Amino acid sequence: MTEATSSNVVVEMKGIVKRFPGVLASDHVDFQLRAGEIHALLGENGAGKSTLMNVLAGLYRQDAGIIKVNGKQVEFSSPRDAIQAGIGMVHQHFMLVPSQTVTENILLGLDEPRFFMRLQEYDSKIAELGERFGLKVDPRAKIWQLSVGVQQRVELLKMLYRGANVLIMDEPTAVLAPTEIEGLFQTLHAMIADGKSVIFISHKLQEVTAIADHVTVLRRGVATASNVPSKGVSRQELAKLMVGREVVFFVDKKPQPAGDVILDVKDLHAENDKGLPALRGVSLNVRAGEIVGVAGVAGNGQNELSQVIAGLRKCTQGEVHLSGDKISNRDTLYGIEHGMSYVPEDRTHVGSAPNLSVTDNVIMKNYRKSPISNRGVLDMGAATKFAKELKAAYDIVVPTVNTPVRLLSGGNLQRVILAREISGHPNFMVAVQPTRGLDVGAIEGVHRLLLTQREAGAAVLLISEELEELLSLSDRVYVIYEGRIMGEIKVQSAEPDESMIEAIGLMMTGTPLEQIQKEGVAAHD
Amino acid sequence: MTESTLAKRRRSYRIKIEPRLDEPSAWFPAAVSLGAIFIALILGGILISVAGGNPIASYMHIARASFGDIGVLSDTIVKATPIILTALACSIAFRMKLWNIGAEGQFIMGAFGASAIVLAPVLPAEASRWLFIPIMAMAGMAAGAIWGFIPGYLKAKFNVNEIISTLMMNYIAISWVNFWVFAVWTEGGFQMSPKFPETAWLPRLSQYAASIPVFRGLTTHAGLFLGIVAAVVLWFIVYRSRWGYEIRLIGDNPHAAKYAGINITRNTVWVMMLSGALAGLGGMSEVAGVVHRLQTAPLAAGYGFTGIIVAWLAKLNPLVIIIVSILFGALILAGREIQPSGVPKMIQGIILVCLIASDYLLRYRVRLVRVGTDGEEA
């Protein structure tokens, strides 16, 4: 631990305690931020990173502990107080009004301008501010027209405009493509050069070591390391501090020949909820005993693809075949009855019924059949027995199977869903972001379950934004961009190969594979 | 207290409200509800004293007037019977988050359908009770189901807001019955049909007074039996049948239901029909058990709307609905006893508001916490 001189410490948090019912989210955490540094706050999901920073940003009040800003003790009762002290936070979920312009969003809630908006004047002010920090945004653009990456810039501008000296970024890279991440890092460096400080919340080790000057690691609400210079630690050491044990980065995948084509998607077109084209001619296939990955930045048609396959969305053109049967534009039930299982991205809104019990949630796919029901009558004894078996087999931590699933943690809820989807012995499974928001231990469990499916001869389509996950699990990876497949890559070994990752990165931002191969990866730089 | 000491207080203690993350124990909801009723009675007591009455005496009077002896208890149950059935009707629709506020109209149409058997006449006046009652019950349920089917189909097919359509259907039902009692089945120009033959009445306890003297003068009729049977059947459907599971799943999360391959469109229509049929059975029970003729005023007395509240207070549980309905029957009966309108209605309202507000305690936990005292004057 290094002691900073009091003169250059901007923010000091001492002994911060924050309790939520049943959880000690922050247990006497100390945190120090120096002027002009990027300080990473590292930890697994649920480690208390966001909680700690929400306290600093005035969203939560600590139960104990003190906060000093520029040496003066402060008490924030709202984010407004925090921003007045120069602390601004960019949340994971943006807080923007889609139908308003960039300028209008930035001015929202401020005292100036008072009544007459005089927007042009402010447009130029904001454009100027953006110029200074390398945040290129059209001030007159409406938010809904902007990509997620640009929306993030608007959020940053909002904080800068309010005079924030300390910027808290909550997992800013989660929504960005690799090229956009580079841009964000440049912006952060520009802000540091301007004398501002940045707190960078992340659970991604490589980003932390790439950008941060110092690192504070949290695990289960406790700081396992504070203010460690990031130059002096290795990724393995950080990972150990984060999870409390050595992490196996690469899963043990046995080579195995692929069987018949189970899922065959041909020239699939579909629209999103707004009626805009989301899939524009996707073709791919998955064979028995094979995990096939779909890589891409969120919102490039992955969700629509999984929904068309699962029968939850109609396609406008093209076909989906499951073991030779056409399943596109048929009832959802048809797929379920023909051995398809689906792990949706949205666990709480699609994958489960939050107020129903664990039992009611695990019988969602097999309640039509004996032994769970006979001639329309549910056999609650059989259902409870089934739920108890799954609880034991899949390590679902829950007091009883009658507990409503809304009380379950993310990892446990995912285990409930996976248990349900796997217990039907599917011959094909679509899994969308199956490890999102889970801690390392739970991720390992999910990976193992997916590999077991592969070994059992099922075909698995894995849609994920985690490249490392895709490369370590998949036999082949398709890359999707704006509803089109940019290319297909065979994963030969679990060792990530730099040029392959770079090629995938380029495909994720819209360069087709043929073009990459023609120009060569090096030529692109 | 000066402002500075107040500020100090606020600094050292704070009331903290946080969402409950664990399931409260089984007795807790019941205790909270009883507490809420108790507080409501205190508030109502204040109201009574302001109005110049004696709260304790008034409450005693209410209790006597609704549960005091077997005669008034019987009257309470007669009042509760239609509410049980309309509340069951609402509960099954609400379970699927279909906001059927048309139980009133479905109830009236049920009464109409049952009456038509007598008045059309479908069955001759000298037909036996064993023929009349089941056929009238079926006709009532069918008429109610049709009245539920229309908004259900519109909702499923064209996404017509069921709140508006069911509400409007209430007025159509009243006007429809008005037309028949004025124009077709009128008794000497009055706004009512002729009285039904006794074979078309639901049997009353008083009919058995000859063999069981205690039953003398008791108006409780077989509609109560219909209500209890309906509640038990509905309980079984909701908690023990495949269909009920689908309804619960759709109600809790329609996206998950679709994901599980459940046809929401079809279930919307079926559930609205079941809901209408239950309200229709209520209408049949009222017309054959109490009114004994088709007449708008005593039938359109707001039972369908009371059913909404009762279903909600019973947390949509069919068996709890029976108990809550009886309490409501008592309130209606005893309220009239003290004052035709006014204070008793207000007390009803206070009880409702307190009960609904108490729900907050089931979802949130309120704690008094000490805040670290190191916060000095900034």
C-alpha cells in the first residue's frame, strides 16, 4: 500500500460501510483517488464496486465512514450535492431522454438557461467542450439516432459540462466495440491531461492493466488491495485478489468430431421491435456435438436471431431448420417439443417468472407431460420432487423450492434456468449471454455445463459478447455485424491467437472476412 | 424544539425504508392486515366522535347488526353470496392481469340468462326444481361467459383495452335488461318481470324450518353453496391444474409464458369467459335466491364493483375471498343499520385504504437506524 501526500489526494473515503438487507455490500472500505490519475476499481459482479461509487456519487448514503473531497469532509444527500463537489458518475445504463437532442439532454436539470433556451449558443459551447476532450458529438442530434458508444460520450459531456473533476465510469467498456474502446481510452487520457481524475469500474483484467495507474480490488464488499500501482502487479495476481483463488482461464475442451447438421439457418431476415431490419440474410449451421459461437457487439441482431430460432419472433424471409424440420414461423411449442432449449439473455424478464416459486419455474418446459401433469392436473408431489432433484444436481442455493425466484442471486437464477433447459436433454440449445453478470465461480460452472452438453452430443449455439468465452468454448465462431454474418472462424486451439482476435475485432466493426484476408491484417493498421 | 436540536436528532437517528429481500413468515401478512383494520377502526372512531356519535357504541352496534344473532348472520351471508361470486370472477381475470371491471355487467347478464329460462319460457312453470335450478345456473353462466367473451376476444384479437370495453359492457347490460323488463316481460307496466314460480327459486334455509326449527326465518339460500363450490373449484384450477399454471405464468410474466410456448391469445379469451361465467352464476344466484324476478335496480347494486375490491383484498386467493366477502356483507348490512349513507361508507373507505396501504409493509421493511455521530456541522 502506498501513502499519497495529502496535497494531491482529491477523494478520500474512509471506513465506508453500506448494508443492504441481508448483504454487507461495503465493509469498511478505504479508497483514495489522486489528482490526474486513472484509478481502477476491480472486482467481480456483486463485489460492491458500484455500491461504493454510488455512495461517492451521492446516490446512496453510507451507514458509516467518512468522505473527504479535497481534504474537506462532505456529506452528499443527492447526486446534485456530489456534482457540486465536482464528482460525476456515468452509469452503466445511460440516463438520457431519447427524443431530445444532445444539447437538451446536457442542459436538462440545470439552472441555466432559465426560460429562453437559446439553444444555438449552447450547441456551440458543447461542441467546443467535446473538441477539447476528443468527444466528437453532433450537439443537435437526437439521442435515439446515436449509437451506444456516442451516447456514452454524451453522458461524459454531461458530467464535464457540469464541471466534474472526478469522473466515475461504471463498466464503460461493456457496451463498446473494440475500436470504440480505444477511442474511450484516448478520451480518458485527454481528461487526465486536463487535470481531471477518473475512477474506472471494471471486472476485466486486461483493461485495468492497460489503462489504470492504480488499482483497488474489492471482493465481497472488502478491499483486498488498495491503491496498488498497476505496473507492479500481474493479471494473475489481480485475479487472485479478485476471486480469492487462482482462476483457470482456459477451459478443458476435448477435441471431438462433429456430427450431423442439427440447426440450419438459411438466408434469414427479420425485423426488430421497431420494424427495422435486424437480420439481413444470416446463414449458419450447428452440428451435433459442437459449440458454435456468435460474436458481435450488442444490438447487431443477436437477440433477434435467437428469438427467431426459438420461435418467439417471425422471420420475413429465409428459413430455420431443426434436424431437417422447418421451425421458423411456427409456434414456440413446436421447437420445445422437438428438443430445443433456449437460455435467453434476459433472465428476469424472459427466462423466469419472478414471483413464482423455484418449482413453478423449473417445470416451465415440461409441465405438459407426465409425471409433472396427468390429463390436465398438476402433480405437485412430482413437481416438487423434480425441483428438489435439480436443486441438488445443479447446486441451486435456495432455502426451499417454494421460494420465489426473485429472491435468488443472478448466479442462482441462471442455474435454475440452465437446470431447466438442460434437464430436458435437448438435442439443440441456444444460449444467449449465459454468463453475463455472473461471478467467476458461477461462470466456470456454466461453461462446464455447456461443455457437458457438447460431450453429450447436443448442438449448442452460443451467442456472447465475451470474446474470451467464445474462443475458449466454441469449435467455430461466426461474427455478426448489423444483421449480417461477416465471416466464420475455426477455433483450432484454446490459445488465443493475436491475429485471429484482431480479425474478429475488425469483423465486429463491419469488415467482412474476405476483405480482411485480401488486405491482410497488417495493412489495415 | 428548536431547529438545531431537530437537526441533531435527524443526524443521529434515521428512519430507513428498504425493500424486503426475504420472504416474510406466513403469519406476517395476516398480522399486518389485522393491524391495518385496527388502525382504520381508530380513525373511523375519531370520525364518528367528530360527527357527534359514540365510537364504541357504534362499533358494538355494527357488530350486533351483522353477527349478533343467527338471523342477522344469515342476512350478512345473503349479502356476501353475490360478492363471493363476483370476487371470484374478478380474481381469475386479475390473476392473468386482465383488468375485467365488467363483473357488474356479466352479473346482470347472468341474471338475465337465468330469468330467460323462466320468462321466455324455456321451461314450463310446473317443471321441477331439479330441472329449473341446474338449467338456470347453466344459462346464467353461459350469458355471463358471452359477456366476458366479447371483450376477451377484442383484447386477444385487436388488443382493445379491456378496462374500457368491460366498463362499457356494464352499461349495455343494464340497458339490455331494462329493455326486457320494460317492453317484453313487464308486470303491469312496472319495471319488473312477474315473480318466478317457487320451483325456480333457490332453496332457503327457512324452508326447512319445519324439521329444523333453528332455521325459522333464515333467508340464506343455496347460492352460498354455489359460491363455496365455485371457490373450491377455482382454487383447484388455479393451483393444481395445468391451465391454472399457465394462467399464473402469464399473469406473472407474459414474456416467460410465451417463451414456455403458452398461447396467450387463446388463454385471454378462455379466462375472460370463465370470469364472465362466474359473475353470471352470481347473477343467477341473486335473481333465483333473493330477488325472484328480473328487475334492474336490486341486481345492478354494485356487486361487480365490490367484487373487484374483495378480490384484491383477498390477494386473489379464492378461499380467502369467501371470508373477505362475508366481512364486506357485514359492512354493507350494518352500515345501513346506522345510517343509509355517509359515515358507514366512509369507514368502509378508511378500512380499504388502510388495508391497501398496509401492503407496503409486506414489500418494504421500515427500520430505525443510528447514523454515525461523526457528522459535524458542515
